[in-house]
Amino acid sequence: MEKAIIFIKEVNKGKYSCNIQFKSSNKTMPLSDFKHSDPMSFNEKEVEVLREKGQIMKIVCEGKEIYNKHSPKGLTKLQKAQRSASIQNHNHSPAIAPYNFIPLNTKVVQAERIPDFDIYHADRFTGYIDLDIESLTPLYIRDTLMDEEIKQRDENDRQRQNDATCSVYANPDFFSPAGRLRIPGSSLRGMIRTMVEITSYGKFGFYNDKRLYYRGLADKSELRIEYQKNMSSFDKNSNKNIYKMSAGYIFKKNLKYFIVPAKNYRQITKDEAKKLIKEIGGKYKEFRFYDVKTGFIVVSGDMNNKKRDWFIEYKDTDQKPIEINRKDIQDYRDDINRNKDVPNLLELSRKGEVPCFYTRYFDNKSIQRVSFGHTGMFRLAYRQTIGDHIPANLKDEQIIDIAGAIFGNEKTFAGRVFFEDAFCSSSKEDALMGERTPNILAGPKPTTFQHYLEQGSNNLENHPKNLAHYNSNTNIRGYKLYWHKGGNEWEQQNQQELREHQSQYTKINPVKEGVMFKGRIRFENLSEIELGALLFAIDLPEGLAHKLGMGKPLGLGSVRITPKLYISDRSSRYSDLSTEWAEPIEESSDIDKFKKAFSDYVIKKLGETANTLWETKRLGELRIMLDFISKPSNNSTRYMKIEAGNNKDNEFKNRNVLPRPSEVR
């Protein structure tokens, strides 16, 4: 903590200003939210100050805490009562969603030694696992497109540029290369690998380490303050907003992008903007910019009865262009949540200089970065990426976990499991439901931090003003899985809705409930523990089921997998050519033995006292998510609603936190 002097001054009757002067630098920092029943008693006293990223978090005076940014301590009785009332009045009903998260493990269970690949080892196992896969609800995996279908899709995309009501082309067929219905081996591999990672307490394998964006103008959470710190603040003396972003012109030169600063920028009234645009023969439209001879008018979306637009003067030729980091370019391209009507500045800048707004910041690695956008209050990049919220040991490349040992990696060694397609046992006529229209698959993205990041455990911590976001030091929630549902409420039946919003819907042709598929997994040189991990992830306890394919949030894709294990006797096979050719391998009855060996190994490494992994607290959450028999009601696992223009029907407005699976059920 830093040494400082606190200065308190009464500015009006009963109102005080507080400033902190740091001894090391002699610099003074105002503290506007300092409250106390007797503030003048601390005037000119020495204090100890805790700062995080330049922000004052705690102040201690004479051994007593007199200020804590995240605590009501030090408030007057009236202020405590007001804060308590505010929290009590806040809607603390939990968030609901068709998905939930299996918590991250704090410890990684490391794998055994990776064997040599040029021989079959006598103490390891080679063979295959036959899979009987039964659809418990309708199941859908989209088919690939033929050449003619690709042409039709491209034509639809061209038409949509001029007519937004034109539907998106999609092949409704179930996955069926060469005319045979099947579940691709890649789908099975991905699903089972995730299960192995979770159950073996492995590393957090696959994630997109992207940088998300936010825009917190009127957010109820601390995100609004975070946004204002970087973009604008309100000056009480002048009664005006003080804008902190800069304006300029983005352009591309060779393979690099640059921003050259503008001389100045300001806001003008909407009427003034329309007049200037009309003088150059233009028509005022949202999300456009216009060269009006003295500079550019930038028009944003028409939200909340907007009264002003932006005017950017021409570029300042005396200033050196700012080169945009390649990572910033990629971050901008990866921002899939940006409104589709907003101009793509990178695409437009290929043809010439384009007006923009920007701000410079330092990320969590102290590297200077640039965020840029079309209008003044543009979407801002978080300082931290998704990967920054994953504990270091769960992404350490030096650690080889059990899932990595079995499935291999791109850099050091290959996998020892091979997944074949699972073919449908029925004819198309018997298996398929016919073309149907599912409800729209639209829901919260990772930017919904109250769902995707670890939050507090009580009402005070989960009040919107105390929520952690992507600039906070917190972890992601874990592995995202979807709840099982009854499979009978996924289809859109409202014909009027379909006619009015045709472009938002797609067609699918799923297989029915009760349809069987048969597949196979081949494995080589797996240890008893590794084979047990594979079987543990496939052969679930009674009543549990996996999820596959599209439409999982709607209730599609619940499947039951029954494995049969076959172990090859490599010594006999290579000493007698007819072995395993003349007669098939006998089915092994040791599935439970292998599963137990794996379970005991992980429990021992974790230092747990459970009899089986399913008794551990973390896998207890997984068991609840996979339970097909005792699943929660559809109403408690639906997407929350947000009605455009109607704040009363916006279930996201209070940023309610998503509870854990055990709290849902």
C-alpha cells in the first residue's frame, strides 16, 4: 500500500470534497465517492492507499479501514439504508438459459508417459469400441452443399444485399454423404474429447482467445463507469460531456492499416447535419458518412430520439499516422456482435481514407493498442481477452493431461484414437421427420458476462454495480453444456410469424426419436487409465445422456450411447495370420474395470475421498446437466426474452446472474 495524505474540504453545507496526495509522487487524486459520518476528522491525516490499475480501491487510516470501493463500510447510517434498500429492491431472481457451465477444475491431473509409436506395447491395449447410438429426441446434423446448392446460396446472399427479407439459403437435409444417413466421426470425437477433458480434470482444451467488445452507455452495471473512463465524462461546472476519444481517418497502405488524426471534431444537431448533407445532394441515412467540403458528417443509428450527429474536420497533415497493430485489426474483424448496418471500416479503407473515431489504451501486457469505430461512442475493446480469464495451469503447454495424451496435438505427437462415422440403421423414409422449421436460435453471447464469468455468491456481490466483467480479474465459468429437454417444443408452429419473418428462419429435416446409429472408435496403445477415461466419458450412468448436433438449446440432439469393448491380442494376430479374420474378437466384459481404474487414478491425484468421480462436487454438477430423466422444466431452461423498444419485457436489463446447475434443479 502507498503512503498518502488525505485532504477533506466542506464545499457546501453537509457536502465534502476529498483528495488524496501521494507522498511518493506528490500527485493528487480526487476521490468523489468518499463518504463518512465525520469526514473532517480525517483531514490532513496520513493514510495507506491500495490502488489497482491506477484506481483507489481501499484507504486505511490509523489502522482502520475508512474507504473500500466494494464495501458499504464507512457509509453513514442513511447511506447504508439507501444502499441496502437499493439492493433489496433490485430484482435478484436468477437468470435462466438453455445452457449452463461445468466449473473449471483448480488442479490438472497429468497423464502417464506417452508410449513410443513404432511398436505395440504388451502392457497397453489396442482394439475398438462399437457404439450403439439412440436418438432420445429429434437429432439434426446439417448436410454439406453440392455445387448447385453453393450457387443458390451465393445468389441468395447477393439478393440479401438489396432485400433484407430474402431468406438465407440452407440445405435442410440430414448429413448423408453418398446418400447414407450418418453422424460424422468428427462430431463424435469433439463431443467425447470434451467429456474426457471434464471428467479427467484436464486442461481447458479449445477456446477462441479473442478480445470482446462492449458499449456501456446506460448499463446498470459497473461497465457504464468502465466505458465512461475511456470515452466520456460529465463536467458539472460547464454542464457538458467531456469526450476522451479521438477522431481521424483510417486508410490502408500496402498490407498495413493506419489512422491519421483529424484537426478536430464536434457534435452538431441532427437538423444541421441534414441541411449540410442536402447541400451536397445527399440523403440523410443511418450509419453513413458524408464529405461536406469542410469535413465529414458521421451519422450513427437513430436510437433514443437522437438529436445530434458528429462532424469531423479534415485530417491534420502535420501529425504522423498511427499504425494499427495487427491484433487490433483481427480483433475488429472478430467482433461478430457489431450491428450489420454499421460500416466495415477495414473494407471501406481499402478504397481510400475513411473517417473514424478511436482511442488508444494499454492491454494487460502493457502493449499499446487501438480501438476504433464508426461513431463517437463506438464499441470498445476490453483490455483482457477470453484467455486471460483462464487460469495459467489450465492452458500450460508444458503439461500433458489425459485428454491430450489420448487425442494428441498438432505439435508433438499424434492421437491414438480414430473415430468412424456412425451409420443409421434405418432407411431414410423410416428415420427422417420431414422438413420442419425450428424456433430461432438466438441467445446471449460471451459478452453477457453475468452468465459467462464467475460472479459472487450472494445478493450484494451480484448486484449489477458489483458484477465482474472482462476487464475484471475473474475466471470464466467453465465448460458450456446444454440442458436436456423433452424435444417437443422446438418447432415454430405460428404460420403468421413465419410469413412475416421468413428471412430469420431456416429449414431442417431431423431424424426422429428412437432412431439407431452404429459407429466405431479404434484405439491403439492405450494404458488401462486412458482406456478407462475414454469409456468413462462414453458409458454414462443410468439416466444420463449426451448431446449432439444442431438445435441443442431447443431440445434437439439428446442421445444415449451404449459401448461394446473389443480388445485385440496383438501377439496372436501377428503370429497367426488368420487370427481376427476367421473369427471376430470376443466382446470384453471389463468396461467397468477400466472405468474404475481411471476413476481411482484421478481421485488419488486430486486427493479426494470419494468412492467414484461422480461423487465429487464438480462432477456432481456435470451429472445434473447430463440427467435426461430428472431434467428441469423447459420454462426454467429457456432463453430469456428481450423485446425491442420495450424495457419492461427485457429480462436482461437487471443483469441477473446465471446460477450453477445444482442451483437450477
